[in-house]
Amino acid sequence: SLVHAFERRDLLIEHLHALNDAYRGLFERHLVALAHEMKLPMAEVFEVATFYHHFEVLPNDATQAALTVRVCDGLSCEMGGAKQLLAKLPALLGAEVRVIRAPCVGRCEQAPVAVVHQNAVPHATPDKVKAAVQAGHTQQALPDYVDMAAYLADGGYALAASLSKGTAQTEDVLQAMEASGLRGLGGAGFPAGRKWRIVREQTAPRVMAVNIDEGEPGTFKDRTYLERDPHRFLEGMLVAAQVVGIEAIYIYLRDEYHGCRALLQHELAALQANPPCPLPHIELRRGAGAYVCGEESAMIESIEGKRGEPRMRPPYIAQVGLFGKPTLEHNFETLYWVRDIVQKGSQWFTSFGANGRVGLRSFSVSGRVKQPGVKLAPAGITVQALIDEYCGGMLEGHTLYAYLPGGASGGILPARLNQIPLDFDTLQAHGCFIGSAAVVVLSQHDTARDAALNAMAFFAHESCGQCTPCRVGTVKAVQLMQAPTWDNATLEDLNEVMVDASICGLGQAAPNPVRCVQTYFPHEVA
Ligand code: SF4
């Protein structure tokens, strides 16, 4: 089976992970050997290995530190004290431990977070991190969750089974999905039912790609639900596969979610041992630290074992996607709601909503609130209601100053605009968008310019480099944004070219936080 695996070009990243895990880095001699075994040019292996942040290519004579500690420097962790951690940890942990900064690790409600090898330390302090290192706590503990037996006992997989037996009809399920108005919850918001119908109309064979890359800073809803109730998602996935007629499913999980990976491996094995319906081929794939792979076509490139560079469209992936086949791509959470919508009826979902909006949203709330976390609330709720009714209010000594309604790329709004319904369309008039519903709350102790700089530095780090406006523009913007007084004319030149000439959403959305500071917080940069 190893020989067979080496023949599969698409498994290159999995092989790189195996080497990286075993040797704490990718030594050149191992890459040469891998290229030989896979019958690939060395340049191809090298260009993939150097693209992903979680791989480090090392010369053959390099010596590696015994352990790596990553300190998240995403916005919520920065507000929670990441800079102080980064300043103190190297001396405290000694030369044997390598301390590096890492982009958002998807645990913003636990800020600040440090990751000791693969073990996330929530609400990290220097002493807590040191204790984890000394105790050898380097693997993520599995959370308590609803396992296969408990899920079955609660009526789970009845829907998936009834579809395969013909006691439920795929057309009825499809109509329920369309009537619910459920939109893709990864950020783009494309209606899920319509997507199913479009892919179903394509010529077989069709495949599905599940996006659990959840890299937007501020977002942690997919991890939270996956840690609690993985089979609700797996059943939604199997229902979608039956309705659309899918022959193979590839689940792409971000590498930072080590506990989720172990959990999913375990529960997928349980599902395959006791399948409620005929299962398509299912593979769990591991990301390697590249935010851009959350973009659907970049994720497909990555599953194919390549650099995660977004594709030009058309063709759209619904027609020509993974391995050249029509592809149904879904965010984790979109599939998570399928069982409830079909069994409870589309009216159940549409009965929720606020301020004229319809449905439910899972808001990842972090920052200066008393109870950060994933808040399931009506679509269209305002940030003020979200803070007051779902988060226990602001932290003691903090008042609302600003908020990010949609993570790093969704823009920044001032406190006076605290009554805007948070939903897909309503924020656009204010230069913002909801994306994956990651709400980061800032107080009078924070500044919008710091938040915007944090976001732009993230984009510069994560640009895939394929197009010049994004690759160069983000770096240049970071430089300009550090001046006490902003050169707004030059920044706006950059904004325009990034929005107009970038291939994908990363470069197109990167100017959002800058423009919001210029519009709503000019006093901070004057
Ligand atoms: Fe890559 Fe940025 Fe261009 Fe997207 S916009 S393709 S991330 S360089």
C-alpha cells in the first residue's frame, strides 16, 4: 500500500507531514528521497514544501530545537497579551525550546493562546506554558463529545439511512434545503440548496470537498461544533452526498486543529465500521498552515497535493473542480445544520431572525466581552444585542469602542453603528461584510488602527504571492500603516489596485480594514 500511496501525486502533502512530524522539519535529504519515491521532480516537491507555513525545509546538517512553542498573534490574542508572552517566553523556556509567533490558531475565545508542539494552552501565561513544557504536555487532549453510540441513540443517522432505503426522497430534501434559505456559512454565503442542484445537474462522477480550514482570524465556530457533535456534521455530509450523487468526499481540516483531527479519525473509523448507508470514498486531509487554502479553489489545489494558489475562474469548481470533476464544496457548518433543517422542517430555520433577517447564525465572539464564545443567535441581531444578551456585557472597565463584524477581512465599525443588523447584505452599505460571522469587540483601551495593522500584517504573511497587487500591496500597506500619520492618498492607490487586480478574495478584501479606519476613525491616523 505504501508503493500505491507513493504513486498518488495528491498525497504529497500527507507525506510531507509524515516527515515533518517524525523529524521536526523537512531535511533536504528526505525531500530528495521523497521526490525519488514519488517519481516527481525535486523542484515540484520543494515548491510545495516551501509554500506551507507548517513545513520548514532544513539543510542536511541543521540541528533542530527539541520543541516548538507557537504564540498566536491574531487580533484577539494580541489584545489579550500575546506580545508580552512573546517577550517573556524565550528566556523562560531556554534554548531547547523555539518560540515563534503564529497567525490565528482558531481559539480566540481563549485568548491569549500558546501552542506547545500540538497542545493548545488556553488563557496562556508564561507560567502555564512553562508548566506544559516541563510536564511534556505536547498533544491536544480529546474533548468530551457526542460519539457515534450517543448520536445513534438520539436518532442520529435516521435521515441518512432513510434516503438510502428510499423511504425519504432526495428531491424532498433538496426542496427543504432550498426553502430554508440556508446560505454557505464559510463566508461567501451562496445558497446551499441551489449549490446542491447545480452540482447535481453536472455529469458524474462528482466529488465533494469539505472546508474545515477555518483560518479567518476571529473564527472558531467550526472547531467548537466539531469538538461537541462531529456526527451531526458527518450525517449532513452523507445526506448531501446522497442528494447530489457524490462518489468521493475529501475533508480538508486545518492543521492547527490537532484534537479535532484525532477525533475525526476516530469517528470516521466508527462510521465506516457501522455505516448507516452506503458510504462514498472518504479521505481526511490535513492542511499545513496556509490561510489562503480556505479559498475554495486554493483548497482544491492543496487536496491535489499542490501549492494552495487560487485558480482563475471560469471554469467554476461546480463544473471543473477537484481532479477535474464537478465538485460540491461546503463549509463544515453548512453541513452541520442539514439534519435539523430537514427533520424539523425548513420553517424551523426560517422562524428565527431579527430586524427583518431570516435564519440562525453562529457568531464567534471574542475580545472585550465577559463571555466570549460561539453564540447561536438570530441572523440580523445587532452587535449591541449580541454583547448584552449573549455575552454577559462588556468586560469590567471596558466600553464598546469598535467592532469587527466579520473577522480580519470584514472591516471595522465604530460603536455608534452598533444597531446594524449583522447579516450578509446589511453590512455592505457600511463597507463591511459578515463573512464567517467572527465578531471581535474592541473597547476604549484599543485602537482601530492597531486592529487594521494586525489584519494587514496577517494578509501580508498569508498572501500566496501569485499576483503582484496582493503580494506587494499588502507588504507596502503594512509599512505605510506604521506611520503616526497615514499617507491616505498612497494607501488609497494601493487599496484600489488590490481590489481591482487581485485574483482572489484575500487581496480584494485586504483593504477593508484600512478603508474603515480612514472612514470611521480618521482621528486615529491624522
Ligand atoms: Fe494569492 Fe493574494 Fe492573488 Fe489571492 S489575491 S491569488 S492570495 S496573491
